[in-house]
Amino acid sequence: MNRIASAFQNKKAFIGFITAGDPDLSRTPEFILQMVRGGADLIEVGIPFSDPIAEGPVIQDANVRALSKGCTTDQVFDMVKEVRRQSDVPIVFMTYLNVLFKYGYEKFCDRCVECGADGMIIPDMPYEEREELLPIARAHDLRLISMIAPTSKERIRMIAKEAEGFIYVVSSMGVTGMRNDIKTDIGSMIEEIRAVTDTPAAVGFGIHTRAQVEEYEKIADGSIVGSAIVRIIAEYGENAGEKLYDYVAEMTGKR
Amino acid sequence: MSKGRFGIHGGQYIPETLMNEIIKLEEAYDHYKNDPEFVAELQRLMETYAGRPSLLYYAENMTRDLGGAKIYFKREDLNHTGSHKINNCLGQALLAKKMGKTRLIAETGAGQHGVATATVAALLGMECEIFMGKLDTERQALNVYRMELLGAKVHPVESGTATLKDAVNECMREWTNRVADTHYVLGSVMGPHPFPTIVRDFQSVISREARAQILELEGKLPDVVMACVGGGSNAMGMFYNFVEDKEVQLIGCEAAGRGVDTDRTAATIATGSEGVFHGMKSYFCQNEYGQIAPVYSISAGLDYPGIGPEHAYLHDIGRAQYVPVTDDEAVDAFEYIARQEGIVAAIESSHAVAHLMKIAPKMRKDQIIICCLSGRGDKDVAAIARYRGKELYE
């Protein structure tokens, strides 16, 4: 059974992102579990890639740290398997298409099922290019998460209509990273989405404060936080576990 | 299968944020490429500003010295700004202007494309920002100042390997950040559709001229047409109008760096495998997990881990042949053509000259080679001197 829907059941979802292998893969399971303890409803696990074109400097640096420690896709699968022994939290991979392509779509999806992942977010695979992966993902009961951007406009309905799992609503132009001033009219983007689908919509890119989470909880089904989490790991390194719990608990209003 | 395919290669593997812009670009290009006014305006700039048509030069000394095929050079080095890059920049900037854009951004490796973009931006009164790997800003310092002189802002890119691929990454990031008034002047036949087609079309003037020129001069088609290949824009331009002439052999010369059996190479066809990167499916230098490899070449312009999708297709169907050329061979050729013909060719183009030196002696005297001299080598003089152990700095 795919676990993604449970993240949105009768609640607003808090989605936390972490780059696997940063600063060392042996720390990643604990970091994930601390985020879950802090109230994260879904975890996005970044499989590091050499050239993450949708990421700002904070997550770029995390990719460099993970790769320089030799983190591989196979090791990330094993790591998720370890998390699965202790938690049923929905997990989706966030990575770039070449990581899947080179691994082999079929084999990649097999390993997702085996380790207990529920789907993937691939920022360089737009709607038009999904066909080469979508049937394979579906056959494995994995969700290929669709992204909608501030520039999507008339594409919103087309994308939303076929979206599954949840919809990743990109709050801002540009790359990932903390922002204090998000100007996009996310409310009307969500309205467009609602007109054609019940698939939950979560807002990401730039979110780093509890106030922002509260704002988006009013109009959307969840919030996605990445760079702010990764920055804590950059600052505290191997000892970031407790700090991650504190931050996520604060963001989810658990404290 | 999505749009913009060359066999299995090509496509539009880009963030959703850019999709509408890419679709708009395709629509604008489809409209303006057949618009008589646009075509005439571009033609006028090509002739009066870029200096087209470029010469097809018979290299008599090299022909005699190498003792085989008759050698012709297509002199793109004589274009304004010193390389073939101006062909594409004029076309794209004019298109961008028609689309209402006021700002151009571009990546650059050796600086040739950056200089050409900055030049055209100055000419057309547009804002210009260039992204260049930090390492490249150091080895091509003169071109950095040249771009600044032309009114462009140059951003040294420190991420990753601090070379051309990272400059492309940063340029794509900047484009997703500010797309409404900005056009990304992609410099090679790569990236998401429609760029590989647009750039190839604007560069195809090279082979359109060369084909007519050789028929005029020799009354027959050449036996070999060759060019250096990084992303592959001068090669695609040089090949395009000969692709249907099945008897013409097409050869692309890749940068092998220290050699294809080392990890200090940028020869994508020789050492790469199929992948998806920078918006396209094609061949890339990468490891078993799809991590893009840090590539190396003495030539900043060929120091790229991928190749344009149409080249990947020409390789797949066997229509074009791709051969690796090492740093050493390219530097030898750089010096050889200077002494033989009095032409200081770019170190990029010298990769093609190096392979020409291998094949010309084995060919008959009634056979013809056309080699594209994609750029001039003034920018490389100091680096070549250092390669030869002379401490010369610009």
C-alpha cells in the first residue's frame, strides 16, 4: 500500500526534505526519525546528484558533501530500508532524472518497492516527458509527484488533472532556498488545482518559518521545507539530530 | 515521445518553471524563421556586421606539406568577434528582441560565446549577464575583460568543477529566477528543445556557404567535412547541409584531454554513455550512478561532459564519425597551422586540424577536405606558451 495519502489524512502535512548522506549516510536515518518525532508527516529524501539545477546554494552544498563522502544510490536504498524498520512515515525520493535513467527505471522502481519508498519527485522531468517513467512507476505502485510553478498558468489544470500522490506547488521563481517574501498568488494557483482534482497540494520553495506554514495551511494541504532543514545539518553536522527535532517540532506547532 | 527528438535523443528535460517559456520560444521561432522581415534583418546583420559570407580558404602549403587531399578551411575565425558564435547570437538576440525581451544571459566556456553575446547585446541595446566557470575566467582572463568592456556583467561560477557545465547550471538557475524579460542565449546545439534546432539552424549558414563555395571552386562536393565538437555547434553548422550528401564523410573531433584512457578527458562519444542532463537526452561523461564526470581539456570551449542530441543521433545511425584528439595533438596542430598557413586558430579548432593532419596524407590528391576553423586563437596564445613551458601571462 502506498503511504503518501496517510500524510494528508485529516490533517495538514508537514513535509521535510533531507539530502541523504549529508554529512554522512550513517547519520541520515537518525535525522529522518528525529524529523518524524518532531511531527513531519512525509519525508523527501534527496538522492545526491552532481549538478542539481533546481537547487539553491544550501542544498547544492549538501549534495557536494554527500557525494564527496561517496554516497551512492544503492546506499540510499539501504538507508531507507533501515528507516523502514522503525517508521511507517511516507517517503519520496527527490532527485534528478539522470540518477534514475542511469540506474534503469525498472530497477530503480524495484529497489524503491524493496526499501519501502512511496514515490519520487524529479524536478527536471516535466509533464511532457513523464511517459517514459510513469507506466513503470504505476506498475510498482509508486507516485510520480507533479510540480506546478508560478509560471505554469494554463498548464495548471492539465498537470493537476493527472497528478497523483500530492502536487508540489512551487511557491517562487528560481531555485530552492529560504525566502522571507513570497509574492506568488498561491491561493489562485490552488483554486485552479481544486477545480480539477482532489489530489492534495503542498507548497514548497522558500518556506522556513512557522508563520509561513500557518499561512499555507490555510490555503493548501501542506508545506514543504528543505533548505532550512539542510542548513541546520550544515551547521551542526553529525550532531544535528536534536536540533532537527527542535526545528521541525516548532514548525509543526508541536511545541 | 516528446518534441524535439533526434532518434531517442533530445527532448525537454527542464523544470516546470521554464516550460511555458520554452513553448513560447518554440512558437516565436516557428513564426519568425519564416517571417520575411526577420529573415532579411538577420541576413543584413550577417553581411554588414558579422562579415559574412566567411571565406573558404584553400590551404596550399598544408596541402603540399601533408601530400594528400586538397585542404580547405572554412574561416569562421574571420567573423566579427572571432568565431562562429556570432551566427547564433545574432539570430537568437534578434528573436529575443522580437519576443519583447530586454535582457540576455548566456554561459560561456572559452569566452567566445560570452563575447559574441555581449557584443550583440551592445549592438541591439540589451542588458547582458554572462556566467563563466571561475577556472575559465582565470584561463581566459582577456575575454572576461572584453565582455565587461562590451557592457556585460560577468559572473564567475564557483560551484562544481567551476567550468562550462557549471556555467550552464548557473545560467539555467538564473533563467528560472527571472524569465519574463530574459532570454537565455544558449551557445551550443544542446539543452532542451527547441535550442538544439534553433542553434543548428542559425549555424547552418556555415555549410550552406561552404557547399556553394566548394561547388563553385572545385565543381564537386568534398570527400570529408570536419570540425571540432564540444557541445557541437560549429560542427553541426558545418555538417548540416552535407548530411543528405551521403558520399561526404562527416568527422567530429572531440577533446580527449590527456587521453581517452585517462580520467582527464572530455571525449563524450569515446568515453560517455547515454543519459539525461541539461535538458536533453544524449551522451554524457558520467559514472555508473549517473553522476556527471568532471571533464578536462586544454580547451575551455570543448571542456564539456556532453554532446548535442543531433550529434548523438548522427553517431547512432553512423552518419557522422567522432574521433578523440588529445591536448598534445591539438597544441602541435595549433603551432603547425600557424607556421604553415600564417593562421593562429583557436585551440578548439586546432583539435580538428590535428585530426586533419592524420587523415590528409592518407587520402588521394584529387580528394578534398573542408575543415571548419571555428575561431581564432589570439585568446589561446598565453595558455599555449605556458603549455610549452614559457611563463607568459596576459
